[in-house]
Amino acid sequence: MGNLKSVEYFLSDAPLNRYLEFSQTFRNDKRIQSLAKADGGIEKALANWLGTRLDLSAHMAVMAPSGRDGKTPLLDYILRAMPDALDVKSKAEGKTPLQLAFELNKLSAAQTLIQAGANQATRNHLGENLLHTILTNSNLANQLLLERLREARPADFILSEESVDDRARCAARRVWIVDPLDGTREYAEGLDDWAVHIGLAIDGRPHTAAVAIPALAKVYATDDGPRFHPVLTPPRMV
């Protein structure tokens, strides 16, 4: 599934009409006669066959390659022609097209689905939501953060734990420092003490930072004011 014209043809009445013409031409064939005796006749039998798994059209469109400009014309068409496919879950795993898009690193498709109103609170059959999908794939979490930072601050440099270091950052005035998933082991064990870290250094000195703890729905940022009492006793080993 990747050619828009082919999909437009398949979703039209043309395939059914061609099969009906074929069945009429060979109406004396025993197999055609057998289909004609089915509940609803041969037309219903053919329509059911052509419509098998059609509800997963958006899933298949997500897997289709994006254009060089990052656009997703096939997915756009499917969502216009079959809006009910937007939040359909696959029977095997319960994944919606949006979950599949994030799982496959199809960020353009994910953006298209979100703009179309896809349910961002969806969960699969294991109870996993979009956050699980993104954080299980540290490369995806890293890619999302880097894309958003580059969109907002295209002239800045980025140092990420999950990316190859660009040593040119050492001469840059503004550098973002990112750890997309701090506490991979804790996350895998189902604990809540894992976090996402983002900081900004200007002229080699820390300037702004934020730490998100998604499992606790908490975000701590340098512009929020003090949240903890200063520690007056010296640290000790325990």
C-alpha cells in the first residue's frame, strides 16, 4: 500500500463492479454458482471479501513511505475517505495508527494523525500509552526532543546522550544538553523514578533547565522558584 492512485481505485466501486462483471460472464462456473448461493448473494460475498481488514487502512498508510517533503498524501487521503479509521485498534495488539506511527518513528505520520484529532490518551491491549511507546524507544524520544529544539532554536547546538556529539558545540555560545530517558532500568522495572532532562548552557555556564518525571506528572524547572529546603548538613555515604 503506497500508491495513492491505486488506493483511490481500490476504495471506489470499480473493483466490485469488475468482479461482478466477471461473475456474470462466468455465471455457469460451479464456483461462481456456489458464491451466488451465499447469504446476501454474490455481491455481498464479494463486498465482504474486498472489505476484509479495510478498517486497518490508516495503519497501512502509516507504514507507507513519506514524500521527500515529509508529507503523507496517502494517509491524508485515507483519513478523508475513511475518518473512522483514525482510532481503530489492531486486533492482535490493540495499537491505533498513532501508536504505530510512534513505534515506527514515523513522526510526519504521527503529526498528521494528531492534527486530524487522533486520541492521544489511547492504550494498547497491554495498557501501554503513547508515553510507553516513545520512551521504550529511546531513539524516538531523542528524535522528538531534538526536532522540537531545532524548530524553536535553529541556531543553537545540542548535546544529547543518545546522539553523536558534534564537537563544534564547544565553540558555540548556546548549547542544549539533553537526556531523553534518565533511569532506563527503573523505567523497565515499572518504577516511577525515571525522568527526562533538558538544560541550556550559555557561554559555558548553566542557564536554564527542566526535569520532567512523567510517571508522577511532575515537572521541575529553574524558573519555578525553590521547591526544596536547602541541605544544611554535609552529605554522607549510606
